[in-house]
Amino acid sequence: MIFDPEKQQQFCKKVEIHISKWNGTYLEAVMAVTEDMEIEPEVAAKFLTKPIIEKLQEEARQINLLPKIKNKLPI
């Protein structure tokens, strides 16, 4: 599938609508929209905007899929 900025905008908008409508996680919303639009998750990853990626990363940290960010400097 060729990357299309219009398709990216449509994808991200559907993710945000799914979040507001169903009150789920971003991971669930992305997976639901990929199924709805019949897009493979690997292709959908290219459509994600920076804010959605950051929200996905934060959710992943909360459920320990990614390491927590340490805010302290080493001594």
C-alpha cells in the first residue's frame, strides 16, 4: 500500500473518534480501525502521528510493555 497523507489523516481521525466513542485504549482503537479499514497493523504503524505514538507508548509503559522512563540523572 502506498503511503497517502489523506489516508493517514482519515486513519488518525477514526482512531480519535473510536477513543471518544468507546472510551478504550489507543491500542484497542488502532486495532479496531485497522480491522475496519482492512489495513495490516504493519502498514497502519506508518499512518500513526507523533501524538498517537506517544499515547501508545505511555499506555505500554503503564502495563509494563515498555520500560518506565527515569527522570533522575545518575549520580
